[in-house]
Amino acid sequence: MVVGYSLERAFGHDIIQMVLHAGLMVKFVLLILLGFSITSWAIILVKIRLFKKAKAETEEFLELFWESQDMKEIFMASEELVYSPVARLFRAGYAAFGKIRKIQAGGTPGGSGSSHGADAGIGRSGKVIMDNLERSLRKAMVDQVSRLESALNFLATTGNTAPFIGLFGTVWGIMESFRGIGMSGSASLAVVAPGISEALIATAAGLAAAIPAVVAFNYFSNRVSELSADMEIFSSDFLSIIERRLFKGQVKTR
């Protein structure tokens, strides 16, 4: 145990020394990679919390939605579920439905005509309402997916570019090492090894920044796909419910 701890401590000390003795360009590359890594981990931690809450609140909302028959009651209860994209989708759809219904109410044809004409007018009005509501839900879904995907592009960028930035630092460090060899006139391992090991730190740092970013990006992309599927299914169910209730006057808006 003591020997292992001593070796680990010595190795960590050697890495610090290699960083301190690295060339100016290699240090600059390491600083850039440190920035990428810190930002990536900040995004990862925030997104883990966000997706965890989004999943839990979505399950809570769907349970509420299917248990209650009163849309207004569901709307009021859903206002507390700020992380669920499905609850946000419902609120957007419900608000849009209320607006469209009010606009259509003033211009619905069939006033003093026959009952057949009134029914035809209501049918046309209902189709317009459903078309407008579907468009509103589509727009709300795009907005929610964009919100879920925010900052994920940075993780993808880190995963794609960090290894190459690290490789650039390594190549530059090796070039500096060979230049030092030429100036000293000696190519012994004792002269070559320190410079090359310092240069390789940049590649290791690039991979250390890139690997967690790539893993997190793939994980969060899967979570976005799952929540998008939940929104698609809910949107279809919501439209079907509205369509069934529309002509019965059972949908209560604010």
C-alpha cells in the first residue's frame, strides 16, 4: 500500500514537472484543452441534472394527464413541472387551443341558417382549429428539442477537435525536442526522452478532454431521442382527445 501510494505520488509529481518544463506552445495547447475539459464537465453535470428531472417530471405529468379529465386542472398542475418537455408541450398546445378557439368563436358560420349549414360550418371551423393546433404543437416540439440539445454541440466539438489540438501540441513539442538535439549535438536517450515525454502530455490531455465529451454527447443524444418520442406520442394523443371533444364542447379553456 505504501509503495503503491509512493509510486502514484511520484508519477503525479512527474506529470506536473513535465507540464512545468514543457515549451511555451505546449503550455498554451494544454491551457486550451483545460478550458475545453472544464467547460465540458460543467455542461455534463448540468445536463445530467436536467435530464434526470425532465424524465421524472414527464412521468409525473403523463400520470396526471391520463388520470384527470379536466384540461384546465391539468394545465394548472403542470405549471409546476418546469423541466418536463411534455408538460411544456401540453401548456403550449393548451394555450394555442384557447387562442384559436377564441378567434374562431367570432367568425363561426351558420348563425341563423339551417342546422345542416350550422353543422357544416362547425365542421369547417373544427378542421381549421385542428390544423392550427397541430402546427402550434409542431413548433412547440421544435422549441423543446432545441432546448434539450442546447450546449450539446460544444461536447461534439470537444470530442472532434480536442485530440487534434493535443496532437498539434505533441508535434510542436517533438519539433522543439529535435531542434534541441541538433543544438546540443547529442542524440542519447537521456537527452531525447524528456522532451518527447513532455510533448506527449498534450496528446494525453487532448484524449482526456475528448473521451468524456464523446461519451456524454452520445448519452444525452439518446435521452433527447427518448424525450422526443414521448413528445411525438403525447402530441398525437392530445390531438385525438381534442378532436373527439371539440364538437361536444368538453374542452374547458381558461
